[in-house]
Amino acid sequence: MSTNELKNSRMQKEKGRGSSGKNDRKPISMSKLRSVGAILSLLQAVIAALLIYLLNGTGMIPWKYIMTAFAVLGCMVLAVILLINIRNRRARIAGIALSILMIIVQLVGCNYLYRTMNLLRNSESSYKTDYLDLVVRSDDSAQEIADTAGYQLGIVDDLSRDEKDTLLETLRRETREKSTEDIEYKTYSSALEAAQALLDGEVDAAVYREAYGSVLEEVIDSYEEKVRVVWNYEVRTEMEYESVEPGEPFHLLISGIDVKGDISQASRSDVNIIVTINPKTKKILMTTTPRDYYVEIPEVSYGQRDKLTHAGIYGEDASIRTLENLYGIDISYYVRVNFTTLIDIVDAIDGVDVWSDYDFDCFTDDKVHINQGWNHLNGREALAFCRERYSFPDGDNQRGKDQEAVLKAIIEKVTSPALIVNASALLDSMSGSFQTDLPETKIAELINQQLSEGTDWVILRQAAESGGGGMEYTYSGGVASVTWPDEYSVKKNTARMRIILDERPQE
């Protein structure tokens, strides 16, 4: 046999061995398919049990739905076990595929429930956070707090005794003074007085709430350029916790602060909407109060009047006390949101449909046009719509009505079945975007009721009217433009809130 013939013979043998090896690969045996299916069905059962545990743990899901979910998930586990025990390859493969699908679906469900519970826990807050600024004149050599040792300070006298003692002790430690008695300071009744004293050279530095900065900018020309912050100090104060029995009506304050970003910042409350919720009649009444209402801030202004919006500087408890004093009601809970919250939530639910009484242009970062009649608004447009007041003859009163219209549209959309499609985006948008002292159990109770009954809520609106305006002295910001309360409007709104609160379902 020639050399070429030998080579060809070897190549044919090797090719034959390779072809034979490929054809000799055996499919996964029936026993292995059964073993894989058994492992997956066990994993599926464990995840199903976890899902049922989370469904029950939220308190949001009615018991009948939990039992239905238990039955369905149990049947799916049994279906998989049945399929993998049939002596048929296709049946066992189908059982494995079904098990993998159910595992994925159940994991997605667990993820949604965990994120929801985590969101509610992280947003619930029974304390308020204030930030105090230590400021010096912009031409001062001090660059940090240690450089202010020996300075005479101007401190605004709106802190509690404990807050003031803690502040002085912290200043002593940071400036390395021997005792708090070595810290020389003067007290002033308002941030405006302390700031003016600093600029006039009466004191070397001033200490006041960070939120006063925007107010001082309005009343002192170029104030931000004349001072420099050298230290920022956090003060955290526990707020009184209230509890409302399950199923009982209550008042809730929605407070919108005038900043973007960190929701924990103290700031003026530009939106003040009291939401009266009656779970028994499934009625909601929203009452808007103009931000410039000229009112007393109990426990803060000591009988002097101030703008309602300035109450937010002192925390949500101050805003609540102010509105309780105005209307003679008891507000049980609050929800605090900012500009970022509104934009993110509206975008997460694919916009809202809102009616406008006027055709006008408004501005956020750029121009937004609103048509008279119905408008579909995205988050940025909804924010511009809520903030505009100069385009209307009724100014701030119309703005309050528009804010209520947007809130009503959001409530209607998030309580509809269509929300399921956007549930993930809504959860992402709300994470870190709001604060509330509304207990997780109360939120779960309301959701549980909505899922159980499925009926629509009746949403009503009203607004406090202006009794005239003008330039008046305000406790927090000196002379400013204010709106006097209309006493008749206040009494009428109070009466309607009490009717909704006390109403009982018809037999």
C-alpha cells in the first residue's frame, strides 16, 4: 500500500471515530430529568412559601386573595411534581420548564413586596431634622468652626432649652473652650435681627436655622454674597406620635417644600393641603390653604403673625399646629414631599390628565404651555402647573386649586388597576422622595380595604379664600407681602371637613 493510501486510510478512520463519537452522545437520562425536576420543584415550593409569607406580612393583601394565591401556587407545585414523575421525556422537560417559569414569577413577586415594605419603613419618620448654620461675614478670616473661638455669637432664640444646651456644648467642644460659660453670645428674636446684627458688626458670627437662608435672601439685598457658612449642625427632634383606630376617619397634611433633592431639608412649605379621609364612606376631601396666609405659628411666633409657608422652617409639627389652630381640627399624620417627588411620581405613572381653567405659559427650567381644558402633563409640566400663580386674576387661590387637581389625578391613577403596569417605576420614583409619620400599618389597612372592596373613592376639593392682602411685618422675615385669612371661608371649610369626618355610611 502506498504512502498516500495509508494517509487516506488513517483520515477515514479518524473521521469515522469523530462521527461515531458525535452520534453516540446520549440525551439526558430519564432519571436525571426527574432528579433535576425534583430539585427545582423543591426550590419552587420554598419560594412560594416565602411569597405567601410576604403577602401576609404586608398586611395589605386581603385574606381571600392570600388563600387564592396559596391555592394557585400549591397547584403549580403539584403540577410540576406530577409532570416530572410521568415516564415520558417530553412531560418531564415540560415540568422542568414550568418550574423554572414559576420560580422566576415568584421571585419577581417577592422582589416587589420586599421593595414596597422597605419603602414604607424607610419613609416613616417620627422625628424632624433641622440644620443650623454658623455664618460669618464674607470678608472674615474664619474658614472653619475652630477659627471662631472667642467670637461673640448671635443666636436666634427659637430653640428649645435642650436644643440650645446641646448647641452650646457642641460649640464648646469644636472651639476647644473650657466651658459653655466661655462662649459669649447674644440672643435675637428672629433670624433677620441676628443677620442684621452680624452685618452691622454687633456680633462676629450668627447661628440660625439653615432654612432661614432663602427668607433672608428676600429681605436683605445680596445677603448670600455678604456672608459665608463655616459650620453646619444637625438637630434631630422626636415628634409626638398619634394613632388612629383601624377604619376611623382622620386628617392628613400633605406638605410640599420648595426645594429639590434631599427630602430631609427643613424648608418653607409652599403646598399645604389637608386631606380628610373617611374610610367608612370612601370619601376624601382636600382643603388647600394659601402659602401667604397671615397666621400665628403656635409655640414659635409667640402671638405674632407670619406667613403660613414660614411654618415649614420650624418643621412639620409647626405647620400642623398652625393649621390646627386656624381650622380648629386635629391633624393626625403628615406626608412631606418636594419638587423632585412630584416630577418622579408623575413620570412613573406615565403622566396625569388635568383640567385647567386658563390658557397660560409657565416656567420651570424652560417654558411650558398649558391649554384651557384638559391637558396630559408629564412630571416637569405638572410641577410648572402646580407652581404658577402670576397668570391668574385669583393668584395663589387658583394655584391651590391647580395643586389639588394634580393631586386628585395622581390619587385616581394610583388607585386604578392600570397601576400594576407601572408598579416598579412608581416604587423607584418614591424611594427616598417623601417622609411621613403615617404608620406602615395604616397604609396597609387602606390598601387592604381598597383591594377588598374595589370601589372608587369620591374625591372632593375646596380652598380657603383670601381676605385681602398687603405688606405686613412677619415674625420670620420682616415686612413682606401677605394674604389675610377670609374668616367666613375658613369657617365654611372647617364645617365641611367635619361633615366628611363624621359622616357614616348609609344603611
